[in-house]
Amino acid sequence: MTDYQLVKFLLNKEYVLQKDLSDKLNEYLGKNTKPANFSAKLKREYLTFKDLKAICDILGYDLIIEKRVGK
């Protein structure tokens, strides 16, 4: 699953609009990114780990990294 697919899945699951997420992300990170720029960033799959972590936090999810068993 790509970053874009993951974020779109979470937005649909939580009934949140992408524009609303962009506004909340700006507030959370103290930035002033326009919704169109956020949308382009998503589509280009240019999210930073910090962005993805903030998105998960805003939507009420934990971003967990686990070592795979047996690998």
C-alpha cells in the first residue's frame, strides 16, 4: 500500500475530507500549506515520516513499526 492509498483509506474510514486534514495538519505542524499543494504531495507520494506520523495522530491512529517474525 502506498502512502497515498493509506491516507485515502484512513480519510474514508474516518469520514474526513482531504481539505480538512490539510487544515488540521497545518495547525498541527505550524505550517501554511495550501490544500492543493498537500494534494499534490500526496499524489506524488512525497510525504515525510513526520507528515505521516502527524496524519496518523490527527486521525487517531498509532504508527507502529514492528520487526517481522521469521525474517
